[in-house]
Amino acid sequence: MTEFNPNRPYALAAGDGRPLAWFDSTIIQKASHPGIGVTECVMKPGEEPPLHVHKNEDEWFVMLEGEVMFHVGGEHYRGQAGAFVSFPRGIPHTFTIESPTARFIVMNTPGGFERMFELGPKTPEEAARAMEALGMTIVGPHPRHAAKAA
């Protein structure tokens, strides 16, 4: 794999990229640069992050397979293949996977927080530490856990 440089052509074949970790998910880093981060994720229910805020990055999702409910700024958006959702910096957000698995592309600008997956969290506590280490603030539990506590 060649190093991503936004000033030069760059291409990866399907499935190519740097494999990273988040619980048991499949995370493939497609590009990482100070200007942009891009990952392809395959996740299942229960592997989603808690409600959190990015102080530095805007984040975008492009759904490829499966069904996800996106939670952002108190609003909820259903996403299936082809859906596009924006999580602006400073606004609390997360998502809930509603199919057995979901595959999506995550893009963030500026780049940086995609490096969180390099820390390879396997537990909710490790995930919280990884998120906070990369400048995210956890502001509440995942909606699935908040509903059980209510």
C-alpha cells in the first residue's frame, strides 16, 4: 500500500488498506493524513461508540450495506445503502446498528481521529480511553444503554 498524499493520485482495490481494530469489528484505514481520515467499517450491534462530541473534526458516513439509526443533535436519521449523514463537530452523536451487520465509510476532516483504531480497543473502557486520547468527549451512554437504564 502506498502512503496517502492528497496532492497525488491514490487508489486502493476493494478490501485493501491498513487493518485496524475496534472490538470485533473490521476496520480498514483507507487514508490518514492531517487533512482527512477515511475508514471502511463493518460492525455489528453492540460495537457502537457512546454518545460523544468531536471538538476538532467534522465526520461523514456513507452507508454501503445494512441499516443504521444515526443520532445527532437530538435528531434521528435512518440510513441504508446509499445514505449519507453528517456529524458536525461540537454536536453530540453516535449511531445504532439495526441489522445483523452494517458496512459504511467514515470520513473525518481534519484527519486524526481515525488513529483511535490503532489503539485496538476491545472493551467499552478501552474504547472510552481511546476516544478521549484522540480529543473526543463522551457526553452520555449509547442510546441502547440509556434506554435500559430508564
